Amino acid sequence: MRRRGCDCAFETLKPRPDIGDGFAKTEIEELGGRGINPIWLPTMSEPPKIDPARHAVFLDFDGTLAEFVDDPDAVRLPDGTFEPLDRLREACDDAICIVSGRKIADLDRFLSPMRFAAAGVHGLERRIEPGASVERLITPEALDPLRDALAPVIEGNPRLKLEDKGLALVLHFRTAPDLQGLAQSAMDRAAEGRDDLVVMHGDMIAEVHPAGMDKGQALAAMMERAPFKGRVPVYVGDDTTDEFALKVVRDRGGLSVKVGEKESVAAYRLPHVAAVHRWIAASLAERNEA
Ligand SMILES: O=P(O)(O)OC[C@H]1O[C@H](O[C@H]2O[C@H](CO)[C@@H](O)[C@H](O)[C@H]2O)[C@H](O)[C@@H](O)[C@@H]1O
């Protein structure tokens, strides 16, 4: 099992009581060594508006388009946001992609009747256009031994929820924060000895999925193909897993936008989900006025 990469590094990048609100220098250096240089500027400015004629728009789902809720299956877009999102897709000629840790099938369900290009399960699933078929980079059987190892943990701790995404498994503890340590160590133990897997400790979840893919690589691959190719990338995301994509976009001179106040490599910031939707609507309005 690997515990490397941006997720784990950012996981350690928390304010330390022993050094006030700052971050440990070694941790900053560790991130730098991995090519990720966090810029901790909570006052970073609002991004310029999206230009649908020029931009390829990549949007994270949970915490970016949809507010967090206790039940991962009960998530939904805020009222009144479907139509602007769909108009943006039309205006961009389908060069808009949902990039998520979720399965594409689940994204489709939450966004129905809309359909978008998508990178699901952190890029292990991809759909290049709304009407295209889903490509999967691996098969779900790789995780069968972990399914078996986690079954008794769930049975013994019914307040933990297991989300089986086929190509990834997630232990949720948002409604049982006291079980965080147990969930994380159960996931670590289940993946022990598996160098082909990565364990990620995310936002009230412990997740395992095959190594070798992240949202940044998924974005770079999508940018090689129509309808994204030749456009300038825009990425909007709130979580540690989004940092991979935000870095790729920043390095390519695109618009990298962090949602919320966590540390980030992004150049711009929006404070919350509602502000993301307001920015999308304002971008469409600006285009109509032009
Ligand atoms: O990449 P994202 O679109 O941000 O997806 C990341 C994970 O999102 C979901 O979990 C998160 O949202 C849930 C619903 O609000 C919340 O209950 C949970 O605590 C959050 O971590 C999803 O269930 C995971 O599979 C995704 O990896």
C-alpha cells in the first residue's frame, strides 16, 4: 500500500499547536519535493469570469457543486443551479467535465437529466463527452480482498458506512467522528502489503483505490482530446485530491480556483458552494452582455 502523493502530504499539513498557526517547515519542504508548493493565502482573489469560447471547464463535485451532507447518497445540487450549469455546458460546446472521487454512474444520477463529460473515481473512470461510453482503467476485482477484510469492521461498527465504488472503497465516518481512528487504521490494515493501492484520508472518509491515477493526470489526459484540446483549462475544487489538478492547471497558465479556506496551490479562491454557482451565473451573464 502506498501512502504517498498529495493527499497524504496535505493530510500532514495542519496547524501545529506547538508552533502556533504556522506549518512545520519540514512538511512544507516535503510537499515542495513532490512538486506541490502550497500557497497559504486565505485572501486570494475571486477568479476572472469563465469565457465559454476559450475555456475548458473542470469542476469537482462534492464541496464544490454540492454541499456536504451526512449521507453520501443524499447529496444534491442547490435549487436553481441546474439550468445555469447546463447552459454553461452548451456555451462551452461540451468542454465541461465533472472531476470527482465519485463513480460516473452516481454523478449522472445526481445531475440527471443533465449529462456531462466526466472523470470519476479520481480519473480511473472517464467519459470524454456527455454521450460517449465510460472507459475504465482497471477492473473492480482488484479490491475483492479488501472487501472481505472490511466486511467484519462494518459489521462490528454499524455507524461506519461502506461506499463501494467498484474501483475504490470508502469508509465514511461523518456521522461517527469518534470512529475516525478506527476507520483509518482498518483501511490501512486492509491494504497492507498492496503496493498497487493508495490509501487516502479525505474529508471524513478513508478511501482506497488503485495507485497511479489522480485528478491532475485525468485532467491532462482529457486536455489531449476534443472537445477540450486547444482550450485553456479552468479547475474548481475544494479538497486535497483537487490539488493535483489545480497544480496542472496553474502550471499551464489556466484558472486554478480553490473553494473554501484550506491551503492550496490555486491562484484564485471562492469561499463556498453558493459562490461557485454565483460565479458560473455571472460568467454566463457577462457573456450575454458582450
Ligand atoms: O471528488 P469529490 O467530488 O469532491 O468527491 C469526494 C468524495 O465525495 C463523497 O464524500 C464526501 O461527500 C459526502 C456527501 O456530502 C460526505 O458525506 C462525505 O463525508 C465526504 O467525504 C463521496 O461519498 C466519496 O466517494 C468521494 O470520494
